[in-house]
Amino acid sequence: MNAIPRMIVIIAATLAVMKCMVLALAGVRLAPARMAAFFLWPGMRPGTFAARRFPGGVWPRVLRGVAYLAAGAMLFLLARAIAPRSLPIAIVIALPALSLMLHFGVFSIATAAWRAAGFAAEDLFRKPWSARSLEEFWSRRWNAGFSDMLGVTVFRPVCARLGRTAAVLASFLASGLLHELAISVPARGGYGLPTLYFLLHGALVAAGVRGRVAMFLALLVPLPLCFHGPFLRAVILPMLV
């Protein structure tokens, strides 16, 4: 099995385990069909599937998702065209292109589909570029399902025992370890670098660093720690060449 299928299997298995943990801690009981729906949805709020509400907001999400999907696809085709001449530039273009297609395109359309089915699924990626601090970016804007899961399984239990600073650091440590599973393990290299990336962010959040400039610098300057060389070579480059 090469790196890309290995990454998909690991992410799917990790997601399933984390959903089981969230279900156990949340104490929400779902009928089998709704339990299956929860496991098929990347969000981490089982209560979303406890009752049908038909919340609306379907078509705006479909149109937005299609627009992001198209924009990401065009950028990815551009990256493939550039790759034979400049791989570094192609990679810089390919990473946001893949995010546009998956996080903002596919997930937005999936959210619309669940809302059309009568479940109040919420957007997982909520204009992260509008965040005004690193804390806001990670806790409320970027991948709300992931932050919900860490809130239930790590932040709240640690905060109750050791306080907020310890809970923040523990949450970012857990995030780093989970990203090791999704990034370093499939690539079979770069171990420890994603954890270092998230521990750095945890320290900045715990220290109360704020401001959009600081946020963007913290996200982008050390980004090669998260998406390190072994991952780029094993996962991204095969998509470009």
C-alpha cells in the first residue's frame, strides 16, 4: 500500500475511534440509521442527528461549495502544469488547492446534503481567514469538528483538573499527535515535526498572543514543520507528476 491509500485508511480509522470516544462522553443515543449518518459526517456533534429539523440554508452552501471546488480544481491543474518546471511553486499552489476542494468544496456540499435531509449540520470551516487571533482560528474557524472533538475528549477534562493553560497545551499536543498519524505515519518520515508545529501554536495561544499579523505568521512561517518533506514527497508529489 502506498502513502495515499495508507493515509486515507489511517484518517478513517482515527476518525471512527474519535467518534466513538465523543459518543461515549456525550451520552447521546442514536438509532442505527442516525448513528451511521453521524459516522459518515466529519463533524463531531452527535446531537446533530438526534432529531430532524430541516434547517434550510441548502442552496447557498451548494453554490458556495461548487465555486470552491471549481476554484481549487483550477488551481490544482495550474500546479500540475507548473510542476515540471518548478516543483516548489507547484507545491505551494497545490496545498491550498487541495484544501479548497476538500475543506471548502466537498464539505460544504456535504453539509448542504445533510441539511436537505433534515439534520442541522453546521459548516466545519467558517471563513478562517477572518479570524483575528490564533485561538479564534483553531477553536472556532478551522475544522470545527476537530475542535469540538478535542474540546470533549481533552480540553474539558484537563481544564477541570489542571486549569486552562494546561488544557490548551494538552489540546495542541493531542492535535499534533493526531496529525502525526495523518501526515508522518503515511509518509513514514518527518516524525515529531507536526507535533512541534502544534506545540508552538499551543504556547502562543496559552501566552495570549493576538492579532491577525501574528496569526498569519504563526500559521505560515513554520508550516513546513507540519507538511514536511517526507509527506510532500510521498503524498503530494505523486499527484503532481
